[in-house]
Amino acid sequence: MATTITINDETKHRLDDYKMGKMTYDTLLNAFMDTVSIEEIAERHIKEHYKRLETFKGISKDNFKKRLRTNA
């Protein structure tokens, strides 16, 4: 079953640069996914998450409750 995905024009132009001959976008994307493992992507994502946590500054419970009431 075919589907449609939304990508930015810049991304489409980058994909076009990788497409060779009569290669389909499906073939191209599968080649990329075969090259980079899902574990590698997950590892990068987790590292970025922990990096953001290093600079995370929480707020007090009372302040949080006030924000909830204000935004409701």
C-alpha cells in the first residue's frame, strides 16, 4: 500500500541529489535505513535527551500548579 509523506522542499532537493537513474524514493529511503541501524538513531536520541537534562531547570510544585491554573 502506497502512502504520502510530507517533507520540506530542502529535504526533497537533498533526496533528489542521492537518487540515481530510475531509483524510487522508496528504494532510496530503504537504502538509507539499511545503512543506519535503528539502534544508532535511538542512541543519538537518548544522548541528546540526557544532554538537555543537564541544563534543565525545574520549578517548584506550587509554581507548576499556578502555571496549570493560568493556562487552563
